[in-house]
Amino acid sequence: MRGIFTGLPWWVKWIAVPVIALVVFGGLIASVVGFVIGLLFKLLVFVALVGGLIYVVRKFMSSSSSRSDW
């Protein structure tokens, strides 16, 4: 791979090639990033819902057990 860039200006290696890669693979990169962000958001919603469910069930169970003590 080094032999391909030998004798070319620095800007070809460090500017032109990454820009071309972003143009060609930009859609793929954006879809992967979007998928990961969507997955993290869904995971966060899942954790919040499970935590809320556990909180409500414990609150209900503690209040029902205290009522049965009367």
C-alpha cells in the first residue's frame, strides 16, 4: 500500500483519499452510526421502563403489606 502513495503529494494521502472514502462509504457510515444510536436509545428506554416497573411493583407491594398488618 505504501508503494501506491510513493511520490504523491502529502495532501493526496491525508486529504483527498479520506474525502473520497467518506463520499463512497458515507451512507454506510451514517447508517451504522444511526443504528448504534437508535439501539442505545432503545436500550435506555428499556432500562427506564424496567426500573419504573420495579419501582411501582415494590411501592405497591410495600403499601399492600402494610395495609394487611392493620
